[in-house]
Amino acid sequence: MKFVSTRGDSPATGLSQAMRHGVAPDGGLYLPESLPRLGALDPAVSLAHWSTAMLAPFFEGDVLAAELPDICAEAFDFPTPLVAPDPSRPGLRALELFHGPTGAFKDFGARFLLACFDRIGDPAEPLNVLVATSGDTGGAVGCAAEGRSAVSATILYPRGRVSAFQERQLTCWAEPVRALEVEGDFDDCQRLVKAAFARADLSRAHRLTSANSINIGRLMPQMAYLAAAAARVHSESGVKPGLIIPTGNLGHGFAALYARAMGMPIGPIVLVTNSNRTLADWHRSGDYAARASVATIANAMDVGAPSNFERLIQLDPDQREVDIQMVDDDTIRSRVVEEYRASGYIWCPHSATAAEAYARLSPERRSERPWVACATAHPYKFADIVEPLIGAKIAPPPALEAILSRETRSEAIPATLQGLASALERQTVLT
Ligand SMILES: *Cc1c(COP(=O)(O)O)cnc(C)c1O
């Protein structure tokens, strides 16, 4: 399988190179040259086995092909339960994607990608993953990079835009992981990362590579677990379930669309945003206009210029058919409260947008098929928002509790390419 740029102006390349580059030389994002087609997969196997089978066509002909079973075993070693959060609404399932070491679905992509990089890189000249984060990605990448030898990680996060717990888990990882606190917002962080990759000298000198959801290596595992969950529900019910996906940078959302385009048993897809209205406006008007991001209580979704839109518009119109729902902060809060009162189930602010989108479905759409709402983060990560709403304490799961006892460290940098370049220089001098 070869990978080509969304902008059509870069040579086709193999998977390892596409992952290694992150962004294509022409500034576009990589996609497979043709849609991988699959026969029937067995929904009863483990997620690691499912993913090995589903992702095999992406790896065909690549040096990592023989490693795929091990990569999947390493990346998918925690559960992804499909639960019924409210017994009075059996048609609603929550796909809990937060049982990994940093409590959010970003663990899947980060662990998968870093497992690949560690097999692509060379310990004598390690790759450096440069990642901009609006919250969960950095922690997941830091955790996935800690202790590796052929790959290190540099994490950029926006000052004052992440929760106290998120900040802790961005800054608590040992070598070869580094956290940079940027004086700006998430879009600034993302702009800096893009600018650094665009500078060939910088990028080469520091062997930079990306782990944002623009990297094809993050999208693949997301496609796999969404398809696996849909297939499980499909085999039980005989109906393709609808998927409801909280979305920001459109990584998770695009993965759902692509998995469906590949023939996975996925019905209608609802993408849910917070008050960042770029996608909703596009869907309504047909015109795409990036905006500055707006800060919300679902901050991992605070994106005004979703990078993966560039991939989405590559799909045929029927492949990218979606419903888009927008949920503002007040509605997130009342949804968290209402669900907790009704069933005791606690949704994090991001996942609550999916619960709200389910509540907005017409009774007809709800009775047609089961719906799977993605629960993207553990509510403990947003305890400062959720606990006052529900009037109860949320117990940390063991993995998150372990993070609380770690030491933290970070370095502040201005939101300029020069600021980032100097920080990278300092790292080179240090090591
Ligand atoms: C990243 C994230 C999202 C949004 O995912 P995208 O891939 O950026 O669309 C939603 N919820 C949580 C908890 C996240 O960390």
C-alpha cells in the first residue's frame, strides 16, 4: 500500500515513511492511495487480533508489516468495554475508551504510533516526536514515549488552557520526554508544530516527527477500535449501529468515516463539537471557514481549524455523510447532571456532548438501531468541573492515581518558532 498527500503534490510513499513524515512534503496529510477493502472479520476475537486483521492492508509491503501483530498487542492491551450507561435506555451504549494509562482514548493512538516509531527509529539517532496538545494527546504521548530508546517526545501545551490534572500528566514523564508550556492557545501550539516541520533544517537536525491526529499512525488504531465495537453490536443486533463521536481536530471523527468507507458495519455517524462552530457552519452552509478556537469546558475539543478536515473532503460525498451537532457549555453541564440523576453514570464533559447528541435524536432514529456513544475520557480527569455538578466525589482509577504521585517539570516558551527552535537547541546541547 502506498500513501499519498491530500494536496496531491508529494510522491507516494510507504507507511513507515508516511508516519515518519507526519505531514507530507507539500503540507498535505497522508491517506492510502486507494481505500483498503476487507472481507468479513470475526467480531469475537480480541481487539489486538481484530486490529491486526483490519490494519494489515495499510501495512502491506512496509518494513513494519511483520511487526504488526506485536504492535497491536502492545498498543491494545487494555479493555474497551461497551456498557449500557442507563438501563432505561437499552438502545444507548457507551464505548468506554478511557481505560488506558492516561485515561483517554488518545492512549490508543499514542501507544500504537510510538510502538511503530520505536521500531522505525535508531537508538543512535532517535526520532523526536513533536506534539501540540489541547490536553490529552501530550499525556498519552509522554506516557507512550517514556523509557524508549529509538524515539523521544517534546510536548507543547497551551498555558492556562488545560485542567490541573491534565497539566500534571503532561509534565510527569521521565526521559526522553520534555514538556514545553506555550504562551498561547492550542491553535498557536499547532501552528508552531506545523512551522517547525516546514523548516527543513530544523526538522532534519532534530529528526522531528509528529504524533498529532494528523499522523496516519494515530488514525489507524482509532479506526480499528471503532469498527470492532460496531461489529460487536452488529453481530448481536443484526443492525449497523450509529456512532456518536465527540470531535475537535476531527481525528476520531475522520477515523469513523474512513472505517465505514472501508465497509465496516457502521450506520449513521453523528459528529459532536463543543461551541467551536467551524464544522457546524460548514455542514450548514457548505463553506469551510477556519476560526480562532473558543475555550470551553470540553477543552480537548477546543479547535477552530480542525486539521483533518483536509482528509474529510477527500472522501466521496456519500462516504462523508454525517450529522453535526454542537453542544455549548451550559448544555454540557445540564447533560452531565441529568444523566447522573437518571442512572448514576458519570460522563466527562467531552463524552457528555455525545450523550446530549443521543438525547437529541428523534424517537424514530433511536428505535431504528442501537447507538454507540464514545466516552472519550475518564470523568476523574475533569473532576474540577464534574464533581461540583453532580455533588459527589469521583474516585480515580488506579492508572490515574499513579500519576498523582509523580514529580513534574516543564519549560515556558513564547508562541514563536524562534522560541521553539531555541528550546530544541537546548535539548540537543543537554543530551
Ligand atoms: C482529543 C479528544 C477529543 C477530540 O478528538 P479529535 O480526534 O481531536 O476529534 C474528544 N474527547 C477527548 C477526551 C479528547 O481527548
